Amino acid sequence: MSESAHLPTHGNTKEAILARMASLRDHDVNWRAGRAWSLVFDAGDEVSELLQAAYTMFFAENGLNPTAFPSLRRFETDVVAMTGHLLGAANAGDDIVGNMTSGGTESLLLAVKTARDWARSRRPAIRTPEMVLPITAHPALAKAAHYFGVTAVYVPVRADFRADVAAMTAAITPNTILLVGSAPSYPQGVVDPIRELGQVALARGLLLHVDACVGGMMLPFARRLGYAVPPFDLSVPGVTSLSVDLHKYGYAAKGASVILYRGADLRRFQFFVQTAWPGGIYPSPTMTGTRPGGAIAAAWAVMNYLGEAGYVNLAAQVMAAARKLKQGINATPGLHVLGSPDMSVLAIGSTRLDIYDVGDELTLAGWHLDRQQSPPSLHMTVNMAHVAVTDSFLADLAHAVQQVSQPDARRRLAAGGLRVAQKIVHALPPRLVTRLTSVASRTLGQGSGLSGRTAPMYGLIGSLPSQDNVDDLVLDLLDQLTRPTLES
């Protein structure tokens, strides 16, 4: 059992603790060298030093009570105002209000919770509320639907991976309360037709949320640089709420996101208050109670540090790097970028290669790329950390393709095993398949497959006869990965 499974009998020295932490970090992906194409957004050492100083200055403060820490209240209201102005508040013709949250997931949870409570007040006849959204919408919206009793009605996207407005309109029922679009959608980096969705929302009296968590701090600056950015923000009639992550292309410290609303009356449905508690009156504007002051302060600091000119400069470099990567990927035999991304989010696909196998080769070369499905692809979120590594990545990508294009014994064996597995799982009784997926998840969780080759896992997932089997496999794997480690 690991030493960390229980409190040490005696405390360790600061030096020993920090050394141990550093040694464990050595096994993480090297995002500082631009090797991670997701999860971390890095604008350089100067910004990092500012973030750490600002965060540390307010690391103990709690945003739960703004009367105790008026500094945090000022930081938050300033951040919301700056973000709102950037995202169309000046042209919206309404009072734009909002709050900071812990991240995009919380912002999306709040958007759905607000819509549900709005419908309870304004349309009490609706007992089973629904929201209509494209299949490419972020899974946090499915989580919100699960948490808050709202049915998520998913609609296939068009061939260009953008939301199909006609199909979404056809999916509206008397129980629909909310439409959702993305700017951009995470899988392929394309902006949904928000203007058209806004027209539908206005005509049907529905709310429309724009998930700009990824693009909200990039698209406005890309537009100023001359890139063709479709309408997507609060200046679009019919958009009633919008979410944007500051810890992505805002280069703030985690976790920092903003949820914006068209009007204080709508935001009121986001709030929670308990006035009958013996401990006093308890109001809470967002999902969380305690709110780390450091994240709020650091967001304010970096936005004031970079300013519009700083963000435009960063966007220019990132968009140029993304364009170079797109050209390099499309020029690599067997590979192509899916769709026509509107910013610096790309998906690498292939019509003749096992793209997951290509991803495994890149992982072994030290790169971290997320795997996607329907269609199979590798995901890249390009930020400032990648500007200096585009050439080395493209070289390793070409080498990976060369390796995968020359199947070896391991690949032939894996392919044969997968074909056998596909035949077996479709011939076995459902209960036995469920038991086998549980065994497979334990094997994956205890081995090194997740940090090395994942193509077999995606092949197994694709072999399972039902979504329930896939869900069971992933849930069991999640259980394995979140248990205390047995290694010291």
C-alpha cells in the first residue's frame, strides 16, 4: 500500500515533500515544452509569474461572501464587464450580467439550471423540460441534463460538422425550453450557425445558450486580425446566455470561467438563497459555496496585464501556427483536417490509416493528443505553447504515419485479435459481455495502456454491441483509475 494511503505518523520536511511532488510530476506530460495539445494553456513565463503572484496574494480569500472581501467582488465584476464588452454587450441592447465560475462545466451546468428554473416560472405546464442541441455539444451539457432533470434531445450535425438548424427546429416540441450552439464545437473547431439558431429561438420563444468556452477569448481577436469569424456572441439577436473560459485562451489560472446573461431577470434564476437557516441568510450566485479567491484575482490580473493589444498579438501567433499545422497535416499522405475550423482547434482524420495507431506513435514520441470518435480522429487545441513546436510536431507526425503505413507483427496480431473479439462479443449473451467488459476495464486500468497504446481500447469499444456495454467499460475503468494506488 502506498505511504499516502494514511497520514504519516510524523510530518515530513518541506524540502522532502516538494522533492517528492517534483518526482511524481516528472511522469506527467511535458506541457511546458508544448507537448500537450489540450488541458493546459500557456502564454509564457512572464504571464505565468504574474498569475502565480496574483493567485498567491489571494490564495486564502473566499469569494463566498463579497462583503468580507470587497476586493474579490471588484475583481469579479470587472472581469465580467470586460468579458461582456468583448462578447457583444455593447451591441446587445440589453443589460448584460454574469458571474465567474470554476470552469466551463460549471458555467454550462448553470446555463441549463437557469433555463429549467426559468421554464418552471414562466411555463409551469411543462413537466418534462427538453433542450435541443447538436451531437457535437460538450458533454457537460449532458451532465447538466442528468443532474437537473432536463431531457437532452441530440440532433446530428451537417456534413461540415456544424449544427443542422432545420433538424434542430424539427426536434422542438411543446416541452422544449432551450437551444444550444457552440462557438466553436470542441470536436472539429467549427462555429455553429448561431444567427440562424437565434432566429429560431426568437420565433419560438425559447432560450438560446452559446457555449463559447473554447472560443470566447480567441474568436473576437481572430476577427480583428481579418479571419472570417461567423456571428456568435451576445450581439446576435436571440442569444440569451453565453459561457467563456478564461483559463483557456484568456490564459488565466484555473479554474476561471464566465457565464453571461441577457438581462438580470434571467440571471436571477441562476441564484440560490436559503433565508430560514439558523446559521444566517445563505445566498449563493453559482454552483459552489466556497470560491477560491486566487482564481478570481489571477483572471483580473492577466486581463489587465495583456489588454486588447496583448490578446491580439497572442491570437496572431496562434492562428498562424494553426494554419501552418493544418497545411502540414493536409500535406501528409493519408491524413486530413476534418471540416473547416474557424479558429485554432483541429481534428486529424484519415480514410486509410488507423488514426488511433498514429496517435499511439505520437504518444510514444512524447506528444499528448486526445482521441475522438464518430469519426475517429486526433484532437489538437493550438495555443501559445505550440507556436515554437509546429515543425517538430509535423516531423514526428510524418514519422508516425510512416510507421503505421508499414504494419509489423504487433499490428497484424492486434488487428487479428480485434476481429476475433468483434465476432465473440456479438455471439455471446449480453450478461457475459458485461462481465467481460468489467474484466477488460480492470486490465486496462492496472496496465500501462492508457499512457502508451490506446488503439486496442478504442477498438474494443467499437466492438461492443450496445452503448450500455461501453458505459460499463468506461465506468469500471474510471473506478480503477480513482482508487488508491498500490504502488509506493
